[in-house]
Amino acid sequence: MSEVVPAWKFWHPLPFWQVIVIALVMQLVCIFPLIALQELFGIYVPAWVGSGIAGAGMYFAVRAFAQRRLARTNG
């Protein structure tokens, strides 16, 4: 079940399920404030703005976790 992740993938050496969890958390963190702005204050921000920010944040978060894991395994 735990296959070796090829080094060319940006999430190397993280397993894919951790990438999915990070993506889900980033999506929730970026969408909930937009919903709160719309419901509480009537300020409309398109959902694609939150999704774009979440996608960029997910990439950088996954890279940070992957680099931390790689540094830990290499010593």
C-alpha cells in the first residue's frame, strides 16, 4: 500500500493521502471566511477566488511538509 513516490512529483516523499488531507484543509480554511463575509456582512467574493488561494496555499504547504519529511529522512 505504501509505494515509493517518484522524485519528480511535487509531493515527494509524502503519501498521496496526506496531500489530499492538506488540500481539503486548505480548501475549508479559504472558503469558510468567504462564506462568513457573505452571510454576516453581505460582501460577495466569488468562490473561485477562495479556491485559487486554497490551491496556491496547498501547493506551498505540501512542498513545506515534503521538504521537512525529506530533511528528516536524510538526516
